[in-house]
Amino acid sequence: MHLAAGRHEYINGALGVFHLRNLLVDLLIEETDAPNRGGILHLNRLITEDQKHLLTSLPPAVPKRDAMISAHLAYAKAYLPRARNRTARLGMDWPERFEAATWARLGEALSVQCPYMR
């Protein structure tokens, strides 16, 4: 995100939002422990109503600086706490130092803060 913003590569930043959305969808499906995932065309039967509401409430990928940054932060807020919880349930360690370093760098480069309580 900070490279796209710094280089004025807002189209690439919007593509990053698209990738974040895909990762979030994968995580939401994992949360439901669906026994037979099927393809993406079966998403409605794989996620809960609350998860659908979350996905439809998130901002779209727009190749403009402020919209790109806002969307990245919205997806981080939706994804990271869920991913942290999932890793804990699986008995895995969360990369705490990496996340802290990432937020520090984003704070320096873009003056943004972590959008959720860690």
C-alpha cells in the first residue's frame, strides 16, 4: 500500500485491494469449516449471513490514493483479527513482530494507524 501510494501507482493499489478481498473470502470460508467447498460460484452456501454482510459492507477497489488507502485499512480491519484468531485455534504462532513492523512502517510512510485493537 505505501509503495503504491508513494509511486502514485493507484491502479496497482486497487489490484492489491482485489487480492485482499480474495484472501478474506478464503478465510471466511475456512471459518465455516465447510466440508465440500466446491468452487467460488457456490459462495452463498459456504459463508454465513454475517460474513456476507461483512463482504458487502467493505469498500470497492478504486484507483485513487485516499480510496485505495481506506480500502486497504478496511480489509486489514476485517481480515487481520480473524486471521489472528484462526492461527490461535490452529495452535500456530501469529507473526506479531512482523505485523508491528508493518504498522510502524505504514505509520511513517502514510500516517495511518492500525484500524483495530491488537
